[in-house]
Amino acid sequence: MSLFKARDWWAAVLGEGEEFDQGCLCVGDVDNSGSGHDKIVVGSYMGMLRVFSPHPAKPGEPSPAHSQLLEVQLRDPVIQVEVGKFVSCSDLLHLAVLHPRKLSVYSISGTAGNVEHGVQYQLKRVYEHNLQRTACNMTYGTFGGVTDHHSMCIQSMDGMLMFFEQESYSFGRFLPGFLLPGPLCYCSRTDTFLTVSSARQVESYRYETLAVATDAETRQDAEQHGKTAGKRLTADWTLVLGEQALDLSVPSFSPSSSSIFVCGERNLYCLKDNGHIRFMKKLEYNPSCFLPYSSVSEGTTNTLVGNHNNMLLVYQDVTLKWAAQLSCSPVAVRLANFPDLKGVVVTLSNEGHLQCSYMGTDPSFFSTPKVDAREQDYSQIDTEMKSLQRVIRQATRTQADILPVAETDEDLTVTATVSTNMDSTSQALIPDIDGLPVPSVTVKIKVTSRCALQGPKLTVCVQPPLAVTQDQLVLEPLGVGSTTVVAFSAFLNGHYPPADLTGDVAVSYSSPTGIPRVAQCKFSLPLRLVCCPSAPSKNAKYKITVDTNKPPVNLSEVFPDFLEKSEDKEGNALAFHFLSGPRVTVMASKTSQRYRIQSESFEDIWLVAKELVQRFDRHFAKQGVKDFRNSFAGPIPLAEYFETVDHHFELRVSAEKYQDLLSERAVQFRAIQRRLLTRFKDKTPAPLQNLDTLMEGTYRQVIALADAAEENRACLNQAFVRLRSATHLLILLVSLWQGLNTEQNAILEATLLPLLQDTPQLGWEESVDAAVSHLLRTCLSRSPKDQALSLSTSQLNMPKDTVRLKKHITLLCDRLGKGGRLSLASEANVPTPVMMPGGCEPIAEAVTDLEEPPLQQESATKFIKKKQPSKKVKSKTDKDSKDKKVSAEGAVKETVEETAEEPVKEVKKEKKDPSKEKKESTKEPKEPKDPGKESKKESLKESKEKKESSKEKKESSKESGKESSKDTSKESLKEPGKEKVSRKSSVKVKEKKKEPDAAAGEG
């Protein structure tokens, strides 16, 4: 807002870690030097009292420390400081310091030094008052019209005003209706005290009324005396503000001015002495402090207002006259006169930035250079645009430039090490599952620091039902080059296997420059943690075969830690018994290069299949084999996978039903409670009419529904983990089936596993459906024309069933089987047709609701129909019309291929063709033609059409029917292989052929 900046005249930073508020600053000639120059007195909540006599630093002077006269550490926090005549036997100025439980009055005197150190200042306590109540703020003035001396009034936190006449305590009064203390101010013109109560209104109390009111030791006594006897304390006048006040001020620079200023949270008020509003100013910011001062204009008052945007604004009544930028947000502002400058603005921030500044600007001699007008080279701009678009496409295709590049030297390094052996003493919370002991494994986290760090926090996250002994801890402060090792145990904490054996470790810390950072690492838990070796089984419900391109290996060499109970000495079979119950068997073929994984549970195959593939890769890598490859011949087990999807969706539907039933029963329960309460409150007792029995029955239903909902929620969590396992297995099989690289595998995993947990607002089904639909519309679309890069912005809601989702997942696998490539690039991706190795069966893609080419072709046909009456089309000869026919057939070739599997729909469309041709034949003779480009036969036809137009209208229906049948027969004779061309293409071809035929008939 401001064009100007406050000019620094003198500044200092007070202490470190201290806190200040609006009462901690005052100015005045506190040392009674007689020069009329002010000193700055600052107190802090830490008990530090400082006195400054500022003057600007001259050349050769080191710092403004020479301006500090005094610095004293007091025992109690300083709430407020004021300068006034607070000693009865002296006319000198003294310093009053308000503490929470004490009021102290000090004298500050200077002693001229005999050496070069200058004047020495001392702080001497004159007297003090111990307070019975905790103080909030204070004010001072000539109470009761007493001149030459100042009395003090202190407001306590419980609403009592305590009055002191210099060294003696006068009396105390409780404010009526008090809740929280507000700003307090004394007006000497009317001898009244002003405050803003918790009712958000300005209240005025006369000193005379306060003096004669009933005295009381406690608020209860004051209320009791007010009801029985004595003077009851009432306000002289009140004014409702409707907002809390920040500060009050009664300027006394002119005897003629009679204004009371109130700074609210959003408004600045100026009141008369009787409480009427003189004017008010609505503020567009949150003020932090204000100070009225005298104006050079007669009848006006200037006001300094500071806000939290580091701005200092000057108002003349309601008009903004100046705005200056400060270096910090002020909480207190004063005006002071110093030897070198008068009218200096003194500001203090809550962090102790004390600044003396003045208003003004420095002239700027900068002038904007003249810009040479030159013509734009549009060819150069176009070349630059193309190069930039090429760079953007390349960055979008690789997706590498937009990712943050990790720094080579991190301040903190985190590494995780998993023990190769299980713990001797298990740390698991569940000792055994179905008679099998639950093991635990130790994970050690090593944290190495390159710089000094204070209290980094370590967080460990594993996937349920896995758990750790301690997932959060605060590390000790780390020095330069120090290393800390943290150990914890991981174990199974549920009756079902997890979907992922990996865990994450994150260490959050702040760099030496104060920037928050996070260091992460991952660790993989061993498969032995969730299963144990068992005897192999020959038969199972679900079977998956993994092919390799190398001779079969001995499974005992690949799984040396699972040979305890294996009966197969040749290493051709191995069984894994999960602690939750299911068994998985791996069998190696003796003759071929295949391995079969079988189990009675489809999703439990995932962990074993993943472990088998990973161990095969490591085994052959150790032997130096570089061309080893795993593969899957198919088919993709979508039917088995969809069983898991349906089970999860059924539990989600049940959860919604339980939620609705609970809501209904809760409404019924509250309604019964209201009726019973009405019966019980009735003075004339009435029969309950079995309402108590109904309420008890409803209560039992609510409890039963809540228990059922909780049980369903536990089943839903377990079903979601099993769904994740099945999805991981599906992704692995698709990756092996099509040989996906790391980037494509990551895209497929992000598509089918977008959530780590289910929520009532967003579930797995709708998230996956949206992601798969986006892939089918972009990188897996059938042609570049069908790509739509715009994402749908509609809200994701829970679907009614899983039919659409299963159809889309099936279509996704089919597109991948036909050569589709997963990519995040925005360019067109036309899949290359390849032979499917027995994966998914081909599906009729024209049935899907994702693409609608017939509608697009129909709109294109309508566009061609509108263009046909043009001169260029009408002047075409018989040969041109045949060429047009061939081009039209080529344009709809894709539609022919898509609709070839739907002969029933094509028959219906071809039956509608004669009626369409009839309309076109009746409209075409009326269109204007160009005589300069037409042949003699066409001009003769046009003249005859004008003469016999009425006759053609009567016979148009018969002629059009005959012509359409003739055209259809001619087309079938000329193109015997195009019987299934769509209705739109046949209409266009017949319209082109109709013109020369009609001209020949007329001739």
C-alpha cells in the first residue's frame, strides 16, 4: 500500500528471547535533566528494565550501545512502565513499574563522572506496594482534581480497581458485570475512568462514584452489599462497540480538545466526553497499536496506527495522510523529542526491536529508459515457440526434469539393516496363531549427521497387520559427524498375511539454517516373519505357472531358509505355511523351465510369487547370467481376481447399510427420549404408554448395530489388505506377461493401487475406475483421434456395482495384450498389433462406453452434408463423384472394422437409408448452381427444373424411391466387397451419383 519507508534514525535490538507488549514502553525526562529531552524506558516480561537516550551514530562511533543509560534485572516481570509525579514530597518525575503482584516507584539519577566514561546512572527504589491480586494494567492522573501530583489506579485480573495516592493505598472497587480485563484510561477533564468490558462496550465511571461506593474484600461481598445496602457502583455512560478494544487513549495536548479514542479490532472510534460518537474509521487491516497526537490543523487530531503488516499509517481524523513501511510489526508507539530531532516516532515490537524513525522520502533520480520500438519477427517467434514445445514434450515424456534432484551431500543419512535371523525371544504381542509361534525380527536404523542437529524425530511405518515395538521416538541431539543407532522389532499383529513386507523410516529435522528437512529410507522384512516351512501339497484350487529362459534350479538353493520340513530331497517342491492358516506350494518342473505356485487362496500367492521372482533374479545375477528373464504365458486370472474385488465391495455396501440403520435408530432413540422427558416434566403424571420399553428395545438395537458395524469394519480392513495382495499379484503377472519395464510397472501400480487405505469418502473401486478410464482414453486408446487428455472433474462416488470396473480392467488387459504401451506422455500412442500369447480373450471394444465412434462419424457426415451444396461439389463430373465415393469409403474404414461384429445393428441402419436418401433427393434440385462451370447437360437440367418444379414436387416421392433402389443396386454391382458400409457413407455416395444420373435422364 505504501510508497514510502520510515527512515531509520536510531535502532536497537533488546536482549534475546525476551517478550514485550504495549505497556512496556514509555518516554519522558525520567532523569529530570531539565533539558526537556525525553528518554526511552523499556521493560520486558523477563524482568529487564532499560533506559535509553538515543542519538544517531556519528562517523567513528562503533554502535548505538553508547545511547543506553541503564540496564537493570528486576526479580519480577514488567507489565507496564509509566513516568509521572508519583512521590508526594517531590515535584520530580519518577518511574512507576507494575509487576504482577507489586507496584514499585523508582528514581533515576545521574552522577557526573570524573573519567572519560561519562555520566553514571543509578536506579533507586523509593517505595513499593505489595498487591493482594494479580495486576493486569494501570493508569495514572490527577484523581479528584488534585494538582501537582499523580495518583495511580491498577486493574486486577478479577476486575478490581485499586487506587493509590503516592505512598498510601486509598480504596478498591469491583467493576460490575466483570469477566475479563480490558484497556484502562483516565480522563482528567471529566475525572472519569474509561474501560472496555467483556460485553464489548465502553464504560465510564466517575472517580467520585467509585470513592463513595460500598467497599468489599471479594466480588461476592460487593454483589451482596449492592443488593442490601450502600451505594451500588454504576457506570456514568456506556457505548456498545460490538468488538473488543485494543487500546484506549485520552489526548491532553490541547485543553479545547475533548476526544476519547478507542482502537478496536476493525474500527477506530473517536468519542466525545459524554460517550457520543464524533467519528469512526473502518480499518482494512488488523491494528497492533495506536497513538493520537496534535495536528497542525485547527479542530483535527492526528493518529498513528500500526498494523501487523509492518505498516505505520497517519490519519487526520478519518483521512489517511501518510503510510510508511517499518522493519517489524509494532506493539507500542510513542512520540519523543531528542536533542537532534523532535517528533521522533518510537516503536517497539514484541521481539524487542526498538526503532526511532521519522517520516519522509529520499528523492529518486532513476528514470525509465526509452524502449526502442521495433517490428516483431513472427517467423522467429514461431521457431522459438516450436523449440519450446519440443522441450516441453520431451520433459513430459521422460517425467524426469520435473522431479526434484536429490542433493549429493545430505545433512542427515539414514540406513536400515534387517537382521538375518529371527529374535531369540519374540517381541510379538500375539504369542501364537493356531499353535504356531509368532516370531519377530530386529531392524537397526543408523542415523549419521554431517552437522549439528537438535532433536531429530524418527518415525517408522509398516503395513498392517505388521507392527513394530516403537514407531516414533525423539533422538538425542547430534553433533558434527556423529552416528546414532536405533533398534526395534517388527512382527505380525493380525490373523491374516500382509500385502507388503516393506517398511519406511522417516527422520524429520531442521537444517542449521532453519529449513525443515526429511530423510527417508526403506527396509524389507523377511518372508520367514509371516510364514514357516511346511510339507508340500499336490492339489490346490488356484495355480500360477512362471516360465524362465534358463534350466530349472534346485529350490533348496534358492530358499535355504525354508528347508526344515521339506521332504523333497531333490529340491523340486517347497511349501510355505502362513501363520494365518493358508499354505502355498512351489513346484519345479523336472523337464521344462517352469515353476508352479499353487494355494487354496488366490491372494496368498502374492508374497511367495514376489519372493520367488526376486530370489531367481539374485540367484542368476550371482552366477553372472545377464540374459535371465521371468515370464508368464497366461491367461491372466481375472475371474479369480474379480472374486476378491466383489468381496471387498460387498463389505463396503454392508458398511453403508449399517451406517444408515444406525442413523435411523439414533433418530428414533432421540425422539423417544424427548417424549419421555416431556412426560416426566409434566406436572400431572401421565402413563408412559410403553415408551420406556420401546426406548430399551431401541437402545439394544443401536448397540447391536454398532457391534455389527465394528465387526464389518474389521472385516473390511482385512478384505482391503487381501485386495491389495491380489492386485499386487495381478500387476506382477501382467508385468511378466508383457515384459513391462520399471516405468510402465510403476504406472500400472499407481493405477490399480491408488490408495493405502479405504475411507468412507473415497474407496478403492471408484479410484481405480477413474484411473483405468483415463489410461484407456489416453495412452491405451485405439487411435490418436480418440485421445482425450482432459481429466474428468466430476466427484468420485461409490458405484452401484462392480460391472463397469471389471469391464474396464478387462479392457485394460486386452489393450496391453494387443501391444498397448503405458506412458504418461501427451503424444499419441497407437498400439502395435501383436500376437497374444494366450492371455486375455479379445473383447468387443465397440460395446464399451468409453469410445463412441459411430456418434463421431455421424457428426462428420452431417458436416459433409452441409458442404455438398457448394459450387465446387456441384460442378464435379461423374468421374469425380466416383473418386469422392472411394475417399468416403476410406474415411469410414475404421467404423466398418469396429461395427463388423454387430451385423444386427447394421441391418437396422441400412433399413433407414432409403428415407434419408428421399429427403436428400428432394432438397438437392432446389440448391443454386454455378452456370459458368457446369456442362451443357447440367444447364439444360437447371432450366427444366425451374419450369417443372411443381410437377417434381408431386412425383418426388416416387422418383426418389426408384432412384435410391437403382443407386443401391449399382453400388452393390460396382463394389461387391463393401456390403457392410455404414449408413452415413452410403448416403454420401448416393448423393454424389444422383446428379449425373438425373442430368442424363433429363437429356
